[in-house]
Amino acid sequence: MTEIIEVENLRKTETTDYWINEILFNRLTIKEYIRSLITPFNMIAGLIVLAGLYFIFLRFTQGLGSITDSSNTQPWGLLLSVGLFTGVPFSAAGFVLGTAVYIFGLKKYQPVVTNAILLGLLGYLFAVIFLMIDLGRPWRIYYPMMISFGPASVMFLVAWHVALYLSVQAMEFSSSVFEWLGLRNFRKIILGMTLALTVAGIMLSTLHQSALGAMFLLAPGKVHPLWWTSYLPWLFFVSSLAAGLVYVVLVGKLTQVFMKDKADSRYLSNLDGITLGIGKAAAMILFTYVGLRLAAITYENSWGYLNSPYGLWFLIEFSLFAIAPLLLFYAIQRKNVGLVQVGALVTMVAIILNRLNTVYITFNWQFPHHELFYWKEVIVVIAVLTIEILLYRWIVNRMPVLRQHPDYIGDEH
């Protein structure tokens, strides 16, 4: 009897050691783990996060006015312009790659689909975090879904879609979490739901991406005519497809350089071919976007506004959108992976600029006083994005994202 008790105690100890060392500290002792954190990148990131947390503390103790220049005439600050309206398009990575692999059966992209789903999950999660920081009364976040608005409201649609799609992506990624934790039965349940989750993700993300554009249909006199159009829902949706694809390309390159030791040969050997395939898809989507944008300006008869400072600014943005697909198409013809990555970067800059122009820079463009980029708000945005990067790295360092778990090699999901 004594021997049985000793064996059970030993198993409990081994389980505890496993959870502490294997799960939390990445197979290191506490001292080794703390020592591994002392790097130039972590020190700089830590200072940025501390500064951001200080201003977030001021925001919740002294009000929004302590960190942002938002007002009744400028309701969208950087927190929502960057965190929600710019971050969400790139979060389409999850539903675009998930659709390609699980609906259309393009198994070529299987090595990057888990990473794409993680990027989508973190994008939506931090969009909600940015929203919570920006809301005057964040504890009433459920009001748009249940109390204040009705089903005819765009805000009602956006709120429900963000909440539901965030839940769907968390469930999609949970299979990797269960692999990491060794919970085979839970993983099996999630894998059985893969198709249903993917279809739900397609519906929710499609409606949500277009609904973000539909919000600005309510403000035809506030957004500059070169950016306001009745085509906005379509433009937001189509550009989000390209955004999700190029985001996977750029993050793939970064993981290849900085996290190569966390990726397996399956991921690394297929990445160049995947990059070329994604680049081809992104080029076709961007050609479609450019055509829609020209059609929108023609339909709204906004060409006359090109002869103005805002018109010049529009031409800069539109030039990036026009150059990106040509660059991608040329790179694909030459099978030049590096040039595809450059094209992806140009596309990313163009989409960021478009969202900032629509939501923030040109909003209430006729007002004489228009402050932009309040420094405290910039620090908060950079700090929250830094936390997102650190969380992504923490997950990839531990979970089977860029690699297959050794217990499930060959078991595609």
C-alpha cells in the first residue's frame, strides 16, 4: 500500500514538473527561462509595453481625453483606426487560407493554415482589446448586441460578427492547443467540427469585413468623396482578401528568418512555393480591387477632386494599389519569391493607408482644424501591437504552429 502511494505521489510530481517546465517554461528551469528573456529585443519591447500600460492606466483613471485627441468632430482616433479598421482586414488570413484548404481542398497550403488561423485569431482578439481601451464605458460592450441597437443597425451586425467570429477562430486554433497539452479526445472533437467551423468563419468574416465599410455609408458628407462611395462594402471586403493573403506571406518570411528553429522541414521546404501561389491569388484580387475603385470614382463622379491636395494624396495611395498587382504578377512570372514578398509589403502599406484615409485622415475633411497622431495615443497603439507580437512568439515557441506535433505527423487537420 505504501509503495502504491509513493508511485502516485511520484506521478503527481512528474505531472507538476511537466506543466511547469514543459508547458510554461519551454523545457527550461525557471532560472534558465528568466535568463533567456534578457535579450535586446525583449528589453526594448518591455520598455515600450511599460510606457503603453502607463498611458492605458491614465486612460482608465482620467478618461479618454488624457491619451487621445478624439472629439465629437473626430470620433475615430488611432486606437480604432489602427486596431480595428486596419487590423481586422489582415485578420482575414485565417478565413482565406482556411477556405482554400478545407473547402477547396488546396492541400498545398496546409503547412501555413495553422499559422494563418493563429494570425486571424490574434488580429480579432487585439481588435477587441483596442476597442475596449477606446470605449468610454467598456463594461457596456454588450449593449450594441443586446440592448441599444436592433438587427437593422450596422453596429449590431459588426458587434455580433466580431464576437462570434472570434469564438470560431478560437475553436479552430484549439486543435493545436490540445495537441500541445496532450488532450487527444478534445482534439478529435474539434477536428470533427473543422468543416462546420470553416463554413461559419466564411459567413461571419465575409459579412463583417463588408459591414466595416457599410458603417461609412452613413457618413457621405464626412468622408472625402475620393474615399466615400456606395461601393465601400465591396471595396472593404475585396481588399481584406488581399490583406489576409499578403499578411501570411510577410509573416511567413519573418518566421523563416527569426523563428526558423521553431519550424519543421515541411513548413520551410514548402514556403517558397506557397508564397508564389499566394502571390498569384493576391495579384488577381488586387486587379479586381483596382477595377472596382475606378468604377466607384466614376459612378460617384469624383474625378474633379483629384485637382486638390487630397487628390494628390489619393493618387499616392491608388498608385500603390496599382503597382502592387503588377509587381506580384511580374514576380510570379519570374518565380522570384523575394519580389513577391516586396509586392506583399507594398500591398500591406497600400491597405493600411486606405483604411487610415477612410476612417481617420479624411474624416470630416472640410473642418479647418484636424489634429492627427496624438503622441500618447501612438505609444498606446505601438505598445498593444508589441504585446500582440510577444504573444504570437510565445505561442509559436510552444505550440505546433510552424511544425507538426511529433504525435500527429501525417494527420492533417
